[in-house]
Amino acid sequence: MPMPQQYRPSSLAAHRRLRESLQPAAGADLDEAVAEARRQGNKLTLARILIRRSTFLDRPDDLVEATDLLRAASAELPEDDLVRLFGVAYDLVAVMQAKYNRSDDLAGYTQALHTLQMAVTRLPGDRDAHAMVAAACADYLLAQISTADEQAEEILIRDALWQLDHVLHLASPALLRHLGNIHGTRAELAFHAGQMTAPEAVFLCRAGRRAAGWRPARRAPALASQASVLLASATRQFEVRWAVKLFRKAARHGEPKTRLDALTGLARAVTAADLSGARPRPAPRIAAAWDRAWQANLGGTSDSLLQVSDEWVTWAESTGDAALCAPAYRAMMAAVPLATGPQYESKVRDRLLARVRHRAAEAGWWLLRAGDPAGAVVALELGRAVAIRETTGRDDPAVQSALRAAGRADLADRHRDAAQALARAERGWAHSDAFTTGLHRAATTLAEVRREISTLGLDKSLDNSLDEIRLAAADGPLVYLAAAEAGGYALIVRADGDPQALDLPDLTRDAVRREAHTLENDDDPRRVERLAEWLWRHGMRDLDGRLGDGELVTIVAVGLLGLLPVHAAAIKDPLSAYGWKGLADRNDFRYAPSGRVLRISLARAAEFASARPAVLAVAAPASDLLNVGPEVAVVTRLWQERAAAVTTLPRASRDAVLEQLPRHAVWHLACHGQAAPDRILQSRLLLADGPVTLHDLLRLPPGPRRLAVLSSCESHRIGHDLPDEVIGLPGGMLQLGLAGVVAAHWEVDDRAVALLMARFHDLLAADAASPARALSEAQRWLRETDREQLRVAYPELAGGRLPRFGNPYYWGAFTLTGA
């Protein structure tokens, strides 16, 4: 291809110098730079500063705007302006890399690289341009290693090494200084892949230091790489000490990215030096090194932040010192929402959350050992139901009310519309283009609106402080229950006063796991009876002694405890009216994914306090569900004069149910249910002509939603991989906008269910109690009422020979999640 006359290889170097001059330092006022670029109207300048700002600040919308600006700029440039077209393509790749580093979103990254490769084919005579493309391809490959399996990782490393060799072969010395740590990256990668010995890798790192020139900031990345190789290959104490020295020097002189890597490496190195005896240090000094590394990684990727948090906790636990474990666990639990907050793709968020499962329970245990029950409560709140907290918080009624009270109805409407747009995008109802997904655009729009709200000081609901948690305890105490490896504990939070801690030493994580497995896999009906007695003896008796009389208690069950019906804890007592005594005798119980989700659920419920709801009653009869038809008939009769409207589907089809659900605020679904703990989105309700899955429900359009009553087996079952996310039908329905969900833990007796549901709806329709109080009262009524009184109350449901319903198997399956 003939080279255009106006093209000169040196113009690429000029382009790079221009880019550097346009990018302010990390400490500069980036907002002011953006404002100035807007005033000048230069799209390329503005796009580059937006990319820079997204690196240092939590501004995901900058990446979307930068992408749009670069595409507009490329359309406006003359086709023969090859240098500037190449620069735009290179900047576009930088946007995609920044987006991936922030949110693990690869959408558009491959397309941007293809655009860059097409641009460089028009510059065949410039080795530097081809080296820049090879460097960009290497970055793309390296970015994916953290999420790749073993086989894919080998392929990525092989291809990345080939691209880095290509860079070293083509690039000029000036370009190598601009691109950064090519030698060091090549050395680290080859060493860890077994393709280079440690001395060879160190020699290559030294070559990188020489190529970087005399400026300490440019030499720092190669120093950090050399230190990393030394630490990984150390067999003698002086090598560990040498790595510590190099990491310190790199941290002192490096740019933010290098400083992040160096401080992380330094924390690992001083820990290794202490363990190996190379240079023992007081534990507080090592803890301080991990704290500095954690602070630096706040500006890094989600993976790196959680990795450093995990390593800090692992070291602290090895000391057995609660004073050292407490700050490490506080940092880890604070990192969970920070790392997962930017993730708008659920599969990425779930992968990150899987790395810290079980950590919330351990965090609370160590904080209690350190004498900090308030910190333990906050740690549990931060680690519990992160995804649900994020989803339900989008349309937090408290924020909406505060905005309207402040005269910002316009902003309240924008916030609502942005939240609904993101919900639609999550269900696949959003347009995507070559470089950004509809989900990404919807998420950034909501983030932009939230940032505007934060400037008004009205977003107190977004805090995770103890005061915020106390707000959720306004109508009764919250009880955080957790089972750690060394033992269990309860934290009782009331609207006033400090949290109360209660040790439950027999409630270990392994014991809870065994009981949960038995409940889900043993077909013996007596398993529920044995579980109720086990729960009573293993801590619920002690908890009962700490509660008052007539309280509305909210259980926030952490980890695998969420699989168990805590409220059903009881023991046989022949002196009792129903043959048992238990936790639910004196108080009413409900469950919540977290304190904040409960507060939002209460606010949602308050919106329906004075309204007559529209009720949908659904039945899907089967040969072994003879009572669902009469059950739905009784529910319809009870609501007939008390609801705004009642719709009954006596033999419900899938399409009919999905059509009617958005039109009604109260749902009663009487049918078979099937839980799929390992594929929780496939948990289903079986209707006349097919199943409705949790995935189907999550795609429902908006509508009035107060309460869902799932009168079906196993409808409360949650996933095992992420129990703290309470992923299941109740959690999914809370994300739909419902204030409360009634569901069952196990396969239930359909006559007991029919009677329980009749009494529950009787109390609810008469406006005699909230759903939590109504369910608890209905359970007490069922277990304590004799057969004749049951027949008198609901003759259409109590025919034939009735068993005694005092056993927890009959009444304890159902729980209310939410309000």
C-alpha cells in the first residue's frame, strides 16, 4: 500500500506526546479538566480525559460517553488522516480495557481491537504502530487470565507471550519507555509459566530497567516485576529481603498502578520474611503493610481488592489474635459491596461473591472476640444479600419520598425511570451496539442519577451503618444468626441501645451443614421433628431467653443457617397445650435477607397500608393435591368483600398466570413446587400446562406488588453456592418489588397447608394483623386448635379424619421473608 505523503512515522511519537500532555496527573482536578474540554468542544481531548477520570474516580458513565465521543470523532475525521484515525482506535481500545478492569465486561473489547488492527494495516511502514497494537492485544489476553480455567489459561499465556515478543522486536526505545513494563511483564509471565528460569527472568527485568531510562517512576514497574520473581523463587533468606527492598522502592517512586502492585507485593513479602525468619517483624507492622495494600487496591480491580482482602484475613487468622483479625475482617466485608457494586452482570457478581462465601459468619465471630458487637453487626450486614440489597435499593421508597419532599420530583422521576430501565435491561429488554451493551448503558445512567442525588445529601438509605440497621428494628428486634467454624452466635439489634451478643458454641458451620443436608435429602417425615429439637438444644433455647414476650422478631440468618427453619425450633413437652414448647410460643417471627432490605420492604408495605389490594388466587390441582381447589375457593371467599378485586384461576395455565400477576398486588399460588438448589433460577411452580420458573418471574413487567403467598412445597429453598445471597423464589420475588413472600421449607401436608392458609388470609383480609403477625398467629392456631374447632372454622377444608397438627412438620414449614 503506498504511504500517503502527509504521513510521517514521527507523527505517531508526536501523537503520543500530545496524549500525555492532555492527560492530567492523578491528583489534578479532573472535573475541571473535563469542564474545560467541554467548553473547547474537542471530542478527542474530552474522551481522553474521561478515560483518565474513570481510572481514578467511580465514574462508569465516563466510559460510555468516551465511547460515543470516539465513534463520533472517527466519523468526522477525513479518511486520509491516518494518524488521528489510528489514535482514535487506540483510545477506543483503552476505553474497553478500562471497562473490563472495572466490571469484567468484555463487550466491545474484541471489536475495538479489530478496529485498531484495521487501522494499523493502513500504516505498514511504522513499526511503532504495529508494536502498540501488539501491546494492546497482550493486555486483552492478560486481562482474561484471572477468570480462565487451567486449559484456557495456558493458551492465553502462550498467545500473550507471543504478542509481548512482537512488541520487544518492533518497538523503538522511545516507545518502550512509553508503553511501560513490557520486559517485566514478559519476564513474570514466562517465569510463572515455566518457560524461563528465575535468573533469566531477573536479567530480563534488569533490561527493562535500563530501557526505561533514568527516571525512577519509569523504572519502578520493572523493579516491582523483579521483586515479584525474586519472592516467588526465593530459596534463601537474602532473596526475600531483596524483594522487600525492591517493592519498597517501586512503591515509593511508581505511578498509581505500579504503586498498587508494589504495595501488594510488599505486604506478601514482609509476611514471607516474617514466616521464613529472614527479617521477623512485629505483627502490627505486618498488619499495617496489609492495610496499605488494601487501601491501594481500592483503585484496582474487583478481583485484586478481594484477593488482597482474603490474603490479609488468612494471615491474620494464622496469628490467632482477635485484635489483628478484627481490622482484616472489617476490610474484607467493606470490600464486598465495593467490589460487587460496579458489576452489572450477575454472573460476574456471583463469581466475586463466591470467593467470600462463609466469610461473613467468620467476620462476626472474630469481631465479637475483639469485643466489637456493633462492628460484627455491620460486617454481617455488608456481607449479606449484596445483590438483593443492590436491586431493592434502586427504587428505595425512602429516597423517592425524600426527593419529593425536597421539591425534586423531577429527579425522583428520573431515578425511578433509570431503575426500571436497568431492570428491563437485566431481563434482556435493551438494545446493544458494537461497543456497549444495553445493560451497561442502563447501569451507568442509574449511577449518574445516584451521584446527582448524593450531592443533595438525601441518600442516607445507601449507608450501611449501625444507625441504618436500627431503623429496620423500629417494630421489633433484628436477630442476626450465624454459624462460624468455631461456633455460632446471635446478635440482637433493637431500635435503641447497643447490640447484644449471645454465644452459641454448639452451632458450628459443619453441624449446620449436616442438618441442612438431612432436611433436604432425607425422606423421613420425622426429620423435621428431629431438626426442631436439634435447633432448640443448639442455641434457640438460649435465644428464647433473651427475647421478650409478644415481640415481632426478624431473623437474619447468615450462611447455611438460611436453609433452616429457625422459628420452628421446639422440644416435646407433655405439659404444653399442643405437646411441644418452642421459640414461636411467645413471639412472632419473620425473616429478612438483611436489615436494609427489611427497611425497604417495610417502606413498600406502607404504600399499601390504606389501600384495598387486588388479589389473584391460583390453583393447579394434582392427584396428590386434593385440597388446593377448596383452599383457593376459601381464599377467594375471604377476600371477596374486602379486596378491590379478586381473580381466581381454578386450573391455572402458565400463560394465564404470567398475564395476571402484574395486575394484582396480592398473589396466592397453590400448586406443586420444585426447588433446584444447584440451578436456582430453574426453581419452579408447576401449573396445569407447564412450570413457571424463577427466571420467568424475574422477567415480569412492573406492577403493584404487596405480597406473594407460595402455597407449595420447597418454595423457600435457596442455593447452596451463595447462601448469603438467599437466591431462590423469596429472594427473587423481593427483587421483583414485592414487600413480602410466604414460602415453605419442605414438602408439606396439603390439608395442614389449606387450613393454615385459610386462617392466615382470614386474619389478613380482616386487617387484623400484618402478614408476619398473621402467619405466626395462624401457625399457633393450627397447632393448638382441636379437630372439632377446625371443622367448625373451615368445614370445607377439615373433612374426614384429621391428625393432630402440633408437630412442627405440619405448621413450621412456612415463613415470611420481608414485611
